[in-house]
Amino acid sequence: MLVKLLILLTFVIHNCANPAAMTIDSALVNKIAHLSRLALTEAETVAMAENLTAVVSWMDKLSEVDTTGVEPLIHISSETNVLREDIALPSLAHDKALLNAPKADSSYFRVPKVIE
């Protein structure tokens, strides 16, 4: 639950003109909770407002750090993925694929209905 709220809060802060002056009140927490499809009690709303205010103030504290000459970090590790070459191969023939189907209807797989 907190992760969802933090992701949306990050979006709100990113689109805010002055994040340092941003106040997180119950109305903002309720709006973010609604966007996250979360139902919070009044006690949870107050606690979440306090937690998110602490996160924003910590982020504001980070802006005080001198980062001149520090390259942005793109990846945490210097490891690179070793990927195989992408080679196009012939795909499985349609009729052979249907041979493994528990149920088939002409040229389609038949599956149980999942939406009512």
C-alpha cells in the first residue's frame, strides 16, 4: 500500500512547481489513495500524511547535497547482459500446434469461459 502511494506521490511532486513548499494534508492523501484505488481509514490517512511528509522532507534534504561533477547513475551495476543473437526460425505449423490442444474448434484453441 505504501509503495503505491509513494509512486503516486513521486508523480505529484515531479509535476509540482515547488516541491519544497508542498504540504501533504489529508485531502492530498485521500486524492492519492483514490488514484491508487485504496480505501484508507481516517487514522491511516493521518499516519500516511505524516509518513509522506517525512519522505518529502527527506527528499528536500537531499537537494542540499552538492552533486556537481557526479555523473547520473543509470544502472546500479556495471554488469551488462549477454544476449544471444536474435535469429528468425520457422514457427510451429498451425495444424501441429492444434494437435496438442485439449479442445480445438476448426482452427482455434477452445478454452473455458473466464468472463461472465
